[in-house]
Amino acid sequence: MAKEEYEIVVGLEVHAELSTKTKIFCSCKTEFGAEPNTQVCPICMAMPGALPVLNEKVVEYAVKAGLATNCTIAKESKNDRKNYFYPDLPKSYQISQFDKPLCEHGNITIENEGEEKTIGITRIHIEEDAGKLNHNEFGSGSLVDLNRAGVPLIEIVSEPDMRSSKEAERYLRKIKSILEYIEVSDCKMQEGSLRADVNVSVRKKGVTKFGTRTEMKNMNSFRSIVRAIEYEAQRQIEVLENGGIIEQETLRWDDVSGKTFSMRNKEDAQDYRYFPEPDLVAIKLLEEYIAKIQKALPELPESRKQRYLAQYHLSEKEAKMLTSSKYMSNLFEQALAICENSKAVANWLLSDVSRILNEKELEPEQIPFTAKQLAQMIRLIENGTISSAIGKKVLEELFENPKDPEEIIKQNGWIQISDEGTIKQVVMKILENNPQSILDFKAGKDRALGFLVGQAMKETKGKANPKMLNEMFLEELKK
């Protein structure tokens, strides 16, 4: 049976580290990159007798995330112990939430093939992160770093509403964007601040019952998630087509080989032996508290998109692409404060900047240059100091060695040629070398002019003023 006869079903459990200054149950710092085991105390190291105290800011941030994703906020919730053994989990249980989470029954919308699709959110709950195992590269053992133990997380559990790897990517990008806008997480995937457990199953089209799912843990790259879903779905289809059955298991995705490997049988809720955390009181929220957070929510991606349509007269596509990333959107607005040309800034961000990000497999927040440097480059094009072609070269240099664009231009000798005599010499040389293009232009083939201008730009290594070239070629061709 062909792959087209099967339907992929995807659900995501997104873990986002919250941007609080201290951990969820103690006053240890949460800064990334500190020396191993320097941000620990008896509580997050699980010393006997050490008692946790809930960080109120964690609750506030979780409620923010719930409101921004259209969830119902529970007036009463509680913490639970999730029991499992792993070397980087010092208590041998994780404090999480089971049957009474803070947020439930939410949803977000994503664009799917030109239409909007709603993805359900089952719940958002708070929990503590585990530590980290640092494996010896020679395979002689592992060391435990507990700096991350107790760092506050929210887990955003989706409904199994996604039907392709691309839908899963769009959903995760939307979640990331919302969390960035409400400023509850820095969402730095390369640092593990945002990661997802990916659940995949397949079923024949028309069948309503879900297939057996497998889960791929702790994935922190959009590209890897897309590849993993596509591989795992195809693997499951081949197993079923060959008469096999899908085992419910936890898998490890290997980005080098592009394959999944079995780690262990997938646990169910009863395997974790949840029970209420006896050392923490229940969480009770007043309606006034929730309303205050709701009122203080910042501008979200959709409302910012509508503002861009009205204020800057961008197209729907431009506004949507710019506001999909808060960092890109902020870069746009900061650059506008300097050069005031919304179309030019949007065009550079959505064309050449986005192209280079894709080529380098970077996220917008990894752009190395500032909005001021981008705006300065655009102004140099507008005042005729450099051409757009040279602007592309300057942008490439800004990605590699970000500094003042004027300095880049001077160092490379990229100042635009606008001297009339010099331009005239280039034009006459190109015309002399391309007599057929002159005949083509006189025969009504307008493309000949573009070819001649292109040859002149090539001759001057992109430094000639394109407007002057066009005018001078036309003047000579009409003689």
C-alpha cells in the first residue's frame, strides 16, 4: 500500500524554560553556561530534610502563557510527584502537575496550505527541570551537572491535531513566537530553553482510531523535528505494510544518520505513580489575579500583524512573516526608527536576511548585527553611496564580521561610481562589444537593455550607479 494511503498523526509536548531569575523551588540562579554544579543548594540537590518553596513568578508566567494560548485558567491546582529514576534526577522523582494543571483546553491557529487551522492545547503545567549528564567523549563514564535541576519549566501539551511534519513545525514556531512576545522564555533552542517531545503515529486514511504512537524525546531543532517525523512515519508505514506491529516506545533521533533508535518502552501515566506533593500547598488563584495578568499581556503576534498592515501598509504576507518572530519584528521597528523606509527594511529582512539565515541554518535571534547597522546600510543605498548589488555584499559581510557598514565599504573599495565621465566610458565599451544587443533593442526587444546594464554592472563589479547606467544606455541607443 502506498504512503499516500496513510495519514500521519502528530502531537507535541513542548518544554519551555521560564526566564525567572531563580529556580522553581529555591533561590539558586538559572543563568545558562555557569561552571558545573555552581548554581546548586540543598533543595535542588535533594539533600535530606530540604523543603521546596514555590516561586510565585513561575505561576504568573504559566498563567500568562495559558491566557496567550486561549486556555482556561484553573482557580485551584496542585503539584504532584512524578516518580522515575534517572541519574540526573537527584530526588528520583520530579515535581510536576498531573490531574490538576494550571491551564487547560486552549488552542492556537496556524496557517495550513493558505488556510487557518486550529490546533488544540490539552494543558499547560509547571514542573522542574532535571539536571544534565555530561558524557565522557571516550565512553569511560558520565558526570552529573545539577545547575539545571530545579530550573522552572512549563510543558505545553498539544492535542494530536497535526497531520504532517510541516504542520508540526508551524505549530512549534507559533508557540515559540507567543512565548517570546509575552517574555516568559528566551526560547533559545540551541541552549535547550525550548525543546519538544514528538509523538508520531500513522493510520490508514478514513480510520478514526489512532495508531500506536512512538515518542522522540528532547528535540531542539526545527529541521531535526521535521526530518524525524518524516522518517518515523515512513518507518511505521513500512512495518505495518510488512505485517508487523508498532511498539509503544521512546525513541532517540540521530541527526547524523537520519534515523530513530529505540531507547526504552514508552511509559503510561500509571508507570510514574503520581501522587500529590506533600511538601507544597495547593495553588489557589483569585479572579482578580488572573484578570490583572490578562490586562498586562503585551502585544501578541496577531495584533502586531494588524498594526503593521494599517501603520506601514505592508502586504498580508510581509506582515505575517515579520511578526512570526519577535526578534525579527523588533529588528524591523528599531531599524525604522533610523531610516524610516518601511518597505525597504521589510524587503531586506524578508529577502536577503532570511535567505542567509536559511543557508546558515540560523534563527532570527542569532543575527549578529544590530538594527542600527542594517539601517545604516539601507541609508547608504538610498543616498547613492552604494548600489543594491553592493548592499548584498555588505550584508554578507555583516553576518561574518558585524561592524559599521561605512567601514566595510571603505575597506573593500565598494563606493558606488556616480561620475558621469566614468559611467560614459563603461557604456560606450559595452555597446561596442555587443552590437547584436543594439539591433535587438531597435527591433523592440526591451530585454536587451537589461542585458547591457547587467554587463556594465559586471564590468564595474557592481559599483556603477544603476540609474545613471539605464539613462545613459537609453540615451545612446536612441541616437
